[in-house]
Amino acid sequence: MLKFPALLSKSLALPQSLPSTQTITASIAPSLSLIEQKLPLSVKASIIKLMPKILRPSLRILPFSAQRSLLIPALHSIFSEAIEDGDFEFLQDKWLKISIADLQLNWWLSFDKDQLIMASAEENISEDVSFSANGDDLILIAGRKQDPDTLFFQRRLKIEGDTELGLEVKNLIDAIDIEQLPSSIHYLVDFAASFLQNTHDALTLPER
């Protein structure tokens, strides 16, 4: 018979292993898909319209150090092969400004010592090329639901400044590979892109 201390220890013992992010993602994926199917189109349209207004205040007060600690590793994951191949060397001693217009977020990126670096607005960087779009269009690009050229000609994607640098930026956007991200983040980006595209398509269908 187990004595009380041994019994208590056994009952409070942690599991041998915690669920992986892949397991968690697999468990919530059907629920998210079901929610998307059940929501009325008007509700989905309202979510898309309201989301920037909900996110903007929180993201604007997020410290620069937190933004950098999230963005730089994500970019290194997405563009790992491009960085290894030296495709970012065009940004050496140059600055790229990324603007998410509807969220009023601005980031300045450059490349130094084989890695991407990020500057804050307080550093008063003068960018050589700028790239701006709304958040939902960036998600559509990342999720491969829209290509940069289409959004550029629709003026939903703006690339301004040095023409040669702008072309290099566009080529890198074309090479975005979200499969390099952790599976949970990959799934969320893919789900968000599908949600946006499906809703936009449904809203533009001609009435019968």
C-alpha cells in the first residue's frame, strides 16, 4: 500500500510530455473551420472591418523591443534560404521602410553581418525604399491568396523610392514561404488568408 506522501506525489506528477504545437494546432483546426462555415457573411465582413480598429491601439503601444523580438526571428524563418544565399545583400547600408497602413505601424529594416536588423522610429532613419499595404493584403500575400504584382497594379501595394531596390524587395515578397514558420503560426496565417479571400470573394459575387 502506498503511503500518503508517495500517493500525493504520484497524483500530482506532471505528464511525461506536454502536447506539441502541432498537436494543439490539429485539435483547433476543425473548430476554426467550422466557425468560419457557420458565421453569416455580414458577420465575417464586420470582423474584417473592425479588426484593424481593435488591434491598432494595442500594437501601437507595444514596445519596440517586443516588436523587434517578434518580427526579426519570423523574418529569418521565412527568408532563411534567401539570407543564406546572400539575397539580402542589396540592403547592406540601405534601409527599407515597411508600413502597415491600417494599423499605423512602421518598421525600418536593413541587413548587416549576415542578419536583418531593425531600427525604431526614434532613430529618425531616412529610408531608401518603402513598402506599404494594409494588414489584410499582407496576410493574403503571405498565404499565397494574392500575388504582389496584382496588388501593386491595384494600388493596394505601394513600393516607393529607389527603383532597383524596389524590384529587389518585390522579388523577395514573391519568394515568401510561410512553411518555414512553426506549424501553428503557418496554420494561423493560412487560415486568416483563406478567411479573408473567401469573404472578399463572397462579397463581390453578383446577386442572383
